[in-house]
Amino acid sequence: MLKAHADWAYLVLLSNLLVGVWSLAAHWVAPLRVRQLWWAVAVAQATIFVQVALGVYLVSAGGLKAPGMHMFYGFVGIVSVGIIYSYRTQLKAWMYVLYGGGSLFLVGLMLRAFYLA
């Protein structure tokens, strides 16, 4: 299960990096504003919830002890997804920048979690 947690972390990182760049590019390049972008954003952000669930399982059932700040960055990732989602109506004109910057912020959180693991 620890290997699954480690492998899934790369999917979280790469998927959020890709949708972050795609979303920021879509702000300036109209042909990139397609419905598939929003599906990709939803999937990329959902990977964070799976990653945290795997980590919680490893700590609770697996008996592993994770560094405290490593867990902190995982939970901040979940909260960040909620905050990004909550601002979508207020920042409708800047939605691509919101999701692009938000996804890249999530990448930064995941890099910190990598470093601490």
C-alpha cells in the first residue's frame, strides 16, 4: 500500500501540473477553452482526495508514522480544492486563471509533501 501511495503521488503531481498549464494557457488562447478541460481539472483535483485517503489508511491501519508536516500538506491540498471551487462564481471572468493558478499551487503543496516524505 505504501508503494501505491508513492506511485499515486506522481499522478497527483503530473495531472495537476498539466491542467494548471492548460487552464492558464486557455485564459489567453480561446481554442483551448473546451469542456474536456473541466473534466480534466475535476479528475486531477479528485486525485488529491484519493492520495490523502491512501495516506490516512497507511497511518491508521498500516501503523506507519508520517511526518506531521507531510500530513499537513495533504490536508491543506484538500482544503485548497474546496477554496478554489468556492471562488468560481466570484471570479467567473478569471476562472481559467483561478483554476490554473490553483492547480499549480496544489503542485507546490505536493512538492513540499514529496520533500518531507
